[in-house]
Amino acid sequence: MNSVFEELYKKYHQDVYQFLIYMVQNRQQAEDLVQEVYIRVLKSYKNFEGKSSEKTWLFSIAKNVAIDHFRKQKNWKNRIMEKFDWNRNDLRDDEALIEEIAIANEDIRVLYQCLKRCSTDYRMVIIMRYLQELSISETSEVLGWSESKVKTTQHRAIKWLRIEMNQMLPKEDQDLETIRLERS
């Protein structure tokens, strides 16, 4: 079991940690919750039947740990909404024009503001699909939903985000075709 545990930890620790940071918006809490995830993994690995991949099984545990954490707090659904932050800059091109960076940063800022107001289901699907890069199948396993529900929720979340962003962006920046949210 130790070698299996070490392998799981090496493969997925960073992904689980990132997921929990996005959910609780606090590094210390995320570290504590990661420990809880691996405690549950140790306790329940013997029951793992291999019906899903280890990755989706681990993310299911992480999702449940995050939900349990919020349930322990008052108004846990509202806390999930308040705690999510997408404040990160993925621009790596040193030759990007300053104007392009400023526009992209404004678009990202507006996206983060909109995500703070979206439903928990929308947020969970967006985190798993776009930040954790889980497939539709993996996301459906983690959430315990059908693949069609994941696709529908993803579609509705993106549609909702586009509408919200169009209302918030300055008129000259409302061409959201440059904001690529669709995945194949």
C-alpha cells in the first residue's frame, strides 16, 4: 500500500492541492484538506474497485472533502461562491504588446468577477474542465453526474459567463470571440 500511496501522491498531489486552493481560497486550509484527502485515501483504498481511474476517484474524494469543509461552516454554499478566485495570469509571451496584456487582464478580471456570482454547479464544472483539465467523462465520474449533465452544465455555464461578461466589459471589448472558453 505504501508504494501505491506514494505513486498516487507523486502523480496527483499538485492537482488535488490546486483544486482545493481554488475551492477554499486559502493555502493553509487547502494544505489541511489535502491531508484529509490522503487520510481518506489510506482508509478507503482497499475498497477502490477500479471502476473509475485513480485520478477521478481521488478528485471525488477531494470534492467531498471540500464540501464537508463548507458544510461545517455556516452558509456553506455562499462560502463556496465567495472563496473562488481565478486571479492568475497565464500570459507567458514576453513579446506580447502591453495593450494586449492590459486587455487580457481586464477580460480575466471580469471573468473572475462573473465566476464569483455563478452557481456552484457551474463553478465546479469550470474548475474541473478548464483548470484541472479533466475530460467530460472524468468530470462526470467525480461529480457523480451523467456525461450529458456535465456537457449541458458546461454549455450553460459558458453561455451564462458570456452574457455576464458582455454586460460588464466596456463596449469596445465586447468581442468575446477572443475569449476562448469552448473545449472540444
